[in-house]
Amino acid sequence: MDFKKLEERIKNLHSEITPLYKLHTEKEKEILYNTVKLNEEVGELCNDILAVLKLQRRSKLDKFDKRNIYEEFADVIITTITLALAAGVDVQRALGDKLDKIEKRPSGEHKKT
């Protein structure tokens, strides 16, 4: 199959199975933006973790600074809290409730979150 035919098939499939998403409010746009931004920050953290484990390609390892991983963790936390605020989630309550739930699990099951 040539690439143009593949594109056409995917385009037709996409229009049939993709729901029509419409963002009506600035709040919805803010939530979507922060969700995408969080994924970006998590990706950057993943790259640094790969570098710490020496699993990155040589060109990235040569430029890697171990101190940067602290910034990437901070970026993920800051962006997560920003998203929570945009979505109206009380982060303190969410964390407290989740920790309570984890602590109530039988011993040995704490690793499953």
C-alpha cells in the first residue's frame, strides 16, 4: 500500500471514530493546556531518568547534567498542582484521602496504587 492510500484510509477512519470535541470555555482550554503540559514535563523527567540509568543515546548522555533531574521533578509537581487547581481539585484533600486508602490496605499491598 502506498503512503497516500494509507493516509486516506486513516483520514476516513479518523472522521468516523473520533468524537467531536469542542472546548467551550476558557476553563476547559486551561485544563486541556495543563494536561498536555504535564505530559511534556513527565516526558522530560523520563528522559532524565533514562540518562541517570545510562539508557539514553550517547549524544544525550554527553549533554546530561544530573542536577537537572531535580528541576524536572519540580516541573512535574508544579504542573500537576497547576492542573489540579484548574480542574478544581483540592490537592491536599486528594493526597490525604489517597494516603489513607493506601495505609488501610493489608500489609504488603502498599506498592499497588
